Amino acid sequence: MTSPTRKPPRVPLSEAALAGQVLSGSRVFTSLRVLASTGSTNADLLAAARSGAAAGAILIAEEQTAGRGRLDRSWQSQPGAALTFSVLLRPSEVPPPRRSWLPLLTGVAMASALQDAAGLQVNLKWPNDVQAIADPPGGVGKLAGILAEQAGDAIVIGVGLNVSATKDELPTPLATSLWLQGAPGLDRQAILVAALRELEHWYLRWCDTSPPGDADASGLRGEYLRCCATVGQEVRVELPGGSVLVGRAVDVDSAGRLLVSSDGAAHAVSAGDVVHVRPPRTGG
């Protein structure tokens, strides 16, 4: 792939236009704000949730200076170079054990939105890293990270997507951006609207199914497996506490845990840092 040479213009997001497109007729989202800069949209919404903020709040930042990813990794963004946003949800009808699907659900929504609005083929690395599928096959880069955090009955989902970031602006060495991957669509407004619409679509399917939050009955697990590049791969999983699990990722179970076959047994992984030992498949 030939690296782009001209940086695209960084057009500020329009709060009024976003609110009109996202909130009108929504069954999930109730408010939307765009901040010029903040430390962390997740931290801001967690504080609001603890103060009783209603479900459906969306908080977007043009610049994030103290963002966090999974496993307490730093995730900062330059003004206008990324989409950094969080949503506050209160899935009270979903039993707590099934709420672990929310970050995976968000990954499915982001994958669909990027393929539609940015025109880029992507897949998911368990649990919810959104990756570009590069040319030649096997070349990948992390486009977006997703972090879910809880405050009482509220869950805040945060997304950081690199849009027009240059190599020296990326938050981690393994990251890439839509611009660096040559994506034809770089309109942050259009991508954000698509992402929020897909998130609402999957959230409602997941909540409204019988029983609520059933990943199989809602079709969520099937769609996640379709997007997932991890299942079927030889993996190395760095587990909390420092231990390491090496084996073949064979499935994702009904709780969203990665099932890894190792030494003749299947191990359910609920948290860990996954490395694909071999390049992931190229399906999207």
C-alpha cells in the first residue's frame, strides 16, 4: 500500500448537525455534546453517571489528553485527528453476566460503520480492537480501541478511532489511521453518525431479544464471529497476573469469553492481551 502524502483537512464536528442526525427518532440516545478538549470522555460520563445522569448521553471530544484504553494503556488524540467519544447506557433489563457483551457489541458496530462510511475493510481482534486489513494479506494495524467501564447500574462505552492521524500522532506503535490505510472516506461527521446508528441498532437487538441480552438469540454472537480475526488463530494470551496461555482460539462463548484450546483443554479467557502468532485471516 502506498502511504498518503497530503494530510486531509481537519474539519471541526458540528454539534447541532450531529444532534439533529443522531437524536431525532432515537430510542437510545437522549443528549449529545461536543467538547473542544477534555481529559477523558469516559471519565466525564462516569462522573455524570454517578450523579444520576440519564441513559443515552453521548459525549464527544475534539481532543482527548488523558484517555485510557484496555489494560490501563494511554490513548490520546490530537485536535481533529480522531473520533473520541463515549456513551452512557443503563441496560437494566439485561442480567449482569450478559453485560460483558457490550464492548464486543460496540466493536461489531464500529466494524460495520467503517466499512460503510469509510470504505475500508476491517476486522476485530478479541475482544474489541478494530483492525485494518492491509495489502498484502497479514498486514494489520489497530484503528480503534474500545473501553467499557461501570458505575453502579450504568456502563460507559468509550471509543477512540484514528482518522487522519499521521504516524507521529498515533497513540501506540501498533496503531494506524484511516488516512494511513488509504480509506476513501475520512468524513468524521459521517463516520460518527454511522457508528452511533449501528451501535443503537445492535444495542436494541441485544436488549429487546428474549431473553434480554442473549447474544445468540439477537444474532450478535454470529455477527461478532463473522468479523473476528482471532478465532481460528494460534494465539498467545498474556493474562492478568502475568501468566501466559498459548494455544488455538476456537470460539467465543455465550458470555463473550475467548475459548483457547491448549494442552487438550479449552480455557475461557475473560481478560487478557491477545497476540496472533500467525497473521489473521483476511475475511471482514
